[in-house]
Amino acid sequence: MKRPWLAPLVPLYAAGVAARGLCLKLGLEPIRHLHWPVISIGNLSTGGAGKTPFAIALARLLAAEGYSVDILSRGYGRRNNDRARVMVEGSVDEFGDEPLLIARETGLPVYVAPQRYDAGLLAESELDASGQHISREGQFSPVHILDDGFQHRQLVRDVDILLLNRRDWQDTLLPAGNLREGLHAARRANVIAIPADDPELERELRGWGWKGLVWRLHRSMEVPTIEGRVAAFCGIAHPEQFFNGLEHAGLQLSARKTFGDHHRFTAQDVQMLISMASSAGATSLITTEKDAVRLGSLASPFPATLPLKTARLRIEIENQTDALAWLVSRLSSCPASPPL
């Protein structure tokens, strides 16, 4: 959502971004190293780029390749600031919705802390304690994936993957637009990942001067088969993508409800949704994976006559073999930092 009436404040925001960049360049803000390589996944805008499903996909690929993968997150929305390893049976209040979803989907270690460096320290201390912390030439090769890390420049990364879509390409800085940084910041990336269904964006990127790698991402929504009409709801950055995906999959939406991004559901919300679905003649409700995670135990009040279903977003890299080969080669050339 753009807010053109706030355009006079954009130069002030831009000055703040530039001042922070200067502090980092001059060493006035500490930039720290973890022992093992870091892959950062991020974007330029305030949300909705598919970072979480992409992090899940990349973590699975690297784990299948033989890497010991963990994911580092700040745990947006959690109620405490302790660094912690995410427990899959835990709650959003403890760990945040995205870390909890990643842990449940991948089965891999996920660590949260206000500073991703501290999350990484905890991950590496557990590696040391497990006795598996051996040489890079051995079979055990740890790697950290930094979720939503493009702006988190206080931690050195070995690979920067920037997710970029048409919306961000044409957007403006906060607060009038949704960009946390201007497009020039994309030059910090090693890889720019774009939607596969927008080939023109790659041509525009090349015309803009981008000479690095471009990965094309295929997004798909796994939608359960549902007979009859459906009531859909979500609390994500771009809800229209979710609703359009459901309709494209052939679902008949009789009602839809949008909540704010990262909305914390209440018992009153659940009763309202049940009432909305009943009034619309729906046979079931459907939501996103993130929303299902945030519902937690509140999912149980949905009656058998109005079951709650979940649609899952999946991302696949086009020419996945080549992309993975490049990434493995890049990681193999990354020297480990001195032990902490």
C-alpha cells in the first residue's frame, strides 16, 4: 500500500538510511563474524516477498546436499528477548510465527535472538557441545541461513540473496512507499531472485546495470481439495495474492477476511470467523501456513461442520541444479572465521 501524502517525509527517511550506511562503512557500528558461513535471504520492502518459503526450500536443498543447516531469525513478534532454539511444540509468543513455521516444515535447528549474531553464537555453541564441530574438509559442514537479513548488516554474510519482484521494482521508500532501502542497495547482493513469470523484470535489471546472477523462482500454492463454498482469511502483507491463488486453484470463495500482517488471533476472532463462514454458507475455512501457526490452540474451536484447512506456499528455483552447484562452490571457497 502506497501513501503518497507522506512523500515529504521520504528525504528524511532516506537520510537516516544513508547515515546508518555511513556508520557501517566507517566502522562506527560493529560488524561481527560467525565461525561458519552465512547465507542471507532478504528483500527491500517491508514484507510479502516469499522469504520464509524460500528459506525453507533453500534449507532443504542444502541439507539434502549434506550440509548441517540452521536458520537464524530475530523472531519477529515474540514476547521475550532471550536467545533460544525453537522448539516445534512451542508457541508464537515464545519464538515468533516464521521461526516456528520454518522449524516445523524443515525439522532443522532454528535459533532466535534480537541480534542474529547472538542466535548464531548459540547455534555454534551447540555444535561444539555436540562434538560434531570438525574441519571443513570433513563430512560435517555447518552453514547458517539468515532469515530476512538483507538489512541486518551488523553480521557478515558470505552469500547475499535478494528477493525482488515487480512491486518492489516500482515502489518508493518508506513512509510513502514500502521500501526499506532504495534500489541501489540491490547491488550489495550476490544473487537477485525474481518471479519466473516476469521475464521482463530480468531484462530491466540487466538494462539497469545488474551483471550478477539472477535466479528465477516458481511459486505454487498447495491447496487442499474442498467441495462446496469456502471462507478464506489471512493476516499477511499481500492478502490479495492468497485469495487470488485460491480462486485460481478452483475454490469457490463465499467470504474473505483480511487481518493485519502478523495478526495475533483471539478467541473473539475465531468466533467471528465461524459466524462469517456460517452466514456465507461455507462448508469450511481456509488460511495460510503462517496464520495457522499463529492460531495455535485456537484452531481447535472450529467445528467439524466448518473444518479449518491450510494452503501451503512452495517455492522452487528454476535450473535448481545449476543454482545449487554455484552455491556449493561459493560456500566451499568461504574460509571459516577464527573460532569464537
